[in-house]
Amino acid sequence: MTRLTLLFLLCGLLLAALSTPVLSGPVQEPAAQEEEGTVIEDQMKAMKGGMRQLRRGLRDAENLPAALPIILEMQQAAHISKTEVPRMAAGIEDEKERAMFVTAYRQGMIATQKMMLELEDAALEGNLEKCAELYNALKDAQDKGHDRFTDG
Ligand code: HEM
């Protein structure tokens, strides 16, 4: 075997050794997946959709019957959300403080549910003024709730 042949052989072996782990190594993980939405996020989106529909839906008495199923859907979404734990809770190290945060969130959602029940009642009564008042109160609860219980 000439020196040149030996050199070629060695190069070949070296190349094979270098490429093997790449070719037969574990399949690379796909790029990090988008974070999944929480139950609260999904339900809040439904509430947002409801609020959007109610913005016009509470203006005329003749639209109130159509607003009722929307209000019921929002009540359901609030009901599902209230026993969940907001994302932000994970960042609170102190156990007592975290428990207080979760309780305060639940109470905030209970207050929201009460408003939604009152809104249903006002819509049944055809009380447009009360409906508008409660719609605004819900908007306010949304802003305050997000200030306190979300990072965003
Ligand atoms: C009608 C009233 C409300 C509406 C329409 C509403 C709507 C929303 C929307 C659109 C999001 C973002 C969802 C996403 O795309 O990720 C959200 C998130 C959130 N909302 Fe509300 N919200 C309302 C009231 C409240 C109240 C009263 C509270 C607290 C007592 C609250 C607590 C939260 C929390 C904690 C999140 C973050 C989700 C998580 O941590 O998992 N919201 N909300």
C-alpha cells in the first residue's frame, strides 16, 4: 500500500467518523412550540367576544332577547375561569401570599359573575339604562382585574 493510498484511506475513515453522529444522531427537536393558552385565557377570549357583541346589542330594547344567550355564555366562561389559577401566581414565591392572590382572583371573578347575573336580570326587564351601567361596570372590572392579576 502506497503512502498516498494510506492517506486517502485515513481521510475516508476520518470523514466517515465525523459524519456518522450527525446522520444517525437523535432527530433534532422542533423549534420551541408556542406556549399553550390557559383555560382562563380561552374563557376570557369568549368573554371578550361576548362583550364585543353586547357593545351594540344592549342599545335597543328589541335586541335584548338576542343578548340573553350571549350573556349566559359569558356567565359560563366566568364560572369556568374562577376556579383556575392565573399564570401570574407561579411567580409568587411565598406560599401564603400566593394563596391570597388566588383567592382574590376568585373573588374578583365572583364579583364579575354577579354583574353578569344582574345584566341578565336587567335585559329580561328591558331596562336599557341598567344594562348600559352594568356593561360599563364589566369593562371597569376587566381593567382592574387585569391590572392586578396579569403581567400584561
Ligand atoms: C368582561 C370582563 C373581562 C374580559 C372581556 C376579559 C378578557 C380577557 C382577555 C381577552 C384576556 C387575554 C386572553 C389571551 O388572549 O391570552 C384576559 C386574560 C386574563 N384575565 Fe380577563 N377579562 C375580563 C375580566 C377579568 C377579571 C375580572 C379578572 C380578574 C378577576 C381577569 C383576569 C384575567 C387573567 C388572570 C388573565 C390572564 C390569563 C392567565 O393568567 O391564565 N379578567 N382577559
